[in-house]
Amino acid sequence: MAETPSGERLELFGTASCPYTAELREQLLWDRSPFVEYDVEADPEALRRMLELTGGRRTVPVLVESGAVRQVGWHGRGCIVGPDPG
């Protein structure tokens, strides 16, 4: 897993269709923050993990740092993801 220079692991949970996921991704790239990205629409396991981490919140993007949720949404906005994985 990618780590920042100070050793934190950053994970971005989002969707390909969410513009706020794209904006947060661009900010992380601009900041040169290494991160691993998961598309929760394409990866049911990533969706399960995101829901577990957020207590069931379905808003993306979600930024996780070293296993803890750092932020949900981007500047107060986000996209809602669909039903629970089967």
C-alpha cells in the first residue's frame, strides 16, 4: 500500500462517475500524496469495507488515513453510492 513520506497510508474510496472523487484525486496528485484508489461501484469488497469504515455512510469520496476515516465528501459535497453488495 502507498505511504506518505511520514508513513501514513492513504486510501481513496470513490466512483468513476463522481466529480468530487475526481476533484479529491486531483488534489492528492497535486499534493504528491501517494494513495491507493478503490472504485466502490466496480469492487464490491471495497464498498463493503468503505461502509464498515464509515458506519454505513454511502457518500463518496472517502479518504482513509492509516485505517481511520479522514474525510467524507469533498468541500461539503459528495455522491451517493447504490445498494449493498450482494
